[in-house]
Amino acid sequence: MKILYGVQGTGNGHITRARVMAQAFSKRQDVKVDFLFSGRPEGKYFDMQVFGQYQCRRGLTFVNRQGAIDRWQTLRSAKPRELLRDIKALDLSQYDLVLNDFEPITAWAARKQQRPCISISHQASFTHNIPKLQNSVANRLLMKYFAPANIHLGVHWYHFGHAIMPPFVEDEQSHNEEGKDILVYLPFEDLQDIAALLDPITEVNFICFHPDVDKEVADDHIHWRRPCKDGFHQVLQQSAGVIANGGFELSSECLKLGKKLLLKPLKGQFEQLSNVLTLEQLGLCQSMNVLDTEEVEQWLEMAPAEPIGFPSDPQLLIDWLLTGEWQDTRSICQQLWQQVDFPEPLKRRLENLTPA
């Protein structure tokens, strides 16, 4: 089978999920996968070796300013003619299947050329009745038409009784219970605002990864670093907790490692707001609506989290893809959830959790 895999490149979470899939695909002799990324400038991608000779397009992206989506700048930055031209020019005749992680060019090209397209994404879970916040008509239309597909296979921390599968999270070293540093990843916030948040808490070391950092700098108890996959995961493994926005993949990694979470969702971003809502309902995070030093201090006093055993190897999913029985999403989801190991307190919460 030959597959084209379209990946939204705006955030690192989509790329993290695709990286796990790419590593699994590379072990197979019965499938060939090409990757196409869109949503950020080509030179802004990093640690992409696993994807081989991948393609890049401009696509569509969201402009963020001061921790919120700037809708006006998002509209201004859109290039609809280029988008339509890229959709029309993408030839899918050599592919048996298009996989899609919220990437519009491959999704719309598949619809136009009547090629089978399966959405495997966190966004696909929002097509079901799950906890949601600010689920406006505009957000529902966005989830439905941004990257349409024939089959929607959602990815979430729980299935809520729907065709939703657990996240695949790479196995990391066991979390270091002696770790005291706090990892901070708030890429949508200004550096000055992050510094103002953390500067008063001098008794804690904060290691802050941010795309606007030019070079590694240690400023007393705040250490600034550029995003780097290996360096980031080394700090993550040894951290006592994580302060981040409400992205899905980083939260998933923290849950698997048993890292406590303090999340500040991106204002106006339906997905992140809904993620934080779900995690709070499950008792798996604390949140703050604005950058608040007092909230950080209270969170630092909280006990460590318990790890969740999410699967790391998507070979079962690949086997399912190769069968061609794509309408039967329930069976593959059931098999994958059997691999998840929830702590006992969380199991009891899940029994009582109902969609919002």
C-alpha cells in the first residue's frame, strides 16, 4: 500500500504524533508512506529526519498574539489562491490512501480526486459528543470543513463511548522523582510576560523553551532555550512538572510520565479550551486563564501526578489500515484501549464522566 500522510505543521503536537507513526511505518515492508506538511515556513521545521524526503506547502495557519488567536491577522495572512492552486496541483493518483492530521491541502485534494481519506487527529474527536468549551457554530464549521475526510478516527485521553483511540506516546525513561526543575513551554506567550510570571519565584529553577529564543541563556533561576526535540525530552523526563498551553500532545506525554500540569489555554482556541476542560474534569491538571504568579505558586505545592500507561507502538493501527476495512473503526479503538493502563483513582472518575 502507498499512503500520503498530510500533517498540520502549525503546532509541534501534530508533528510529534506523525513522528511516532513515521517510525512505526519505517519498520514495515508492506507499506510506503510519503509526508506532506503545511502551516509554517519550511525553514521553521526541526528534527525532521524521520520523515525522509517530505514535502512542504504554505497551507493555512493561525496567527497568535499575546497568548490569543488574532483572527484579523489570521485572515490577512491567508493566501486562498495559493491554497486552491496547491490543492489542484497535488496529484494523488499514485496513492491508495490519504492519512490526514488536520492538514487541508491533502484532505481537499483527496475529496476533489475521490481518493479515500482517513482523519487520524485530535480534532477528529470533536466530531463526537465529548467535553467541549466555546463550541460555537464557527468552531463546528472549522472542525468539519478545514480538513474533510471519509473516515474520522479521533485521538483523545478517553473514548467517551465513540470511535476515538488513545494517543501513542513514545516510551521515555521513568520520571525522576528527585527532579525539582519545572519545564515551561508557552510558545504563544511573549518572552517578557513569561519572565514577569516566573521572576518572583526565585526558589525554583524554570527551564523555558520558546521559539523566540535566539540562544541558550541562564538568567538566575530562569533558563531560556530554543525548541529542540532531544533536549526538550531530556528536561521533560527529569522535571517535577510542566507549565504549558493546552496542546494535546505535550499534555499526553506529561500524563504518561506522571508529570503534574499547569495549563494556560490559548485564548479563543476552542481545542485548547476543551482540552483543559477535559483534564480538569479528570483531575489531571490545574489551569489559569491569565499568566498568574500566585497560581503558579499554589500549583507548585501540589502533589506529583500518577502516570497513565498510554501505548507507544501503533503497529495494530497500521495493520488495521492495511486491511482496508476502514468503516469498522470501533474494533480497532477497542483493541487499542485494551492497551491503556489507567491509575485506579482515574478509573473511578472515568466511570462518572459524561460529555459536556
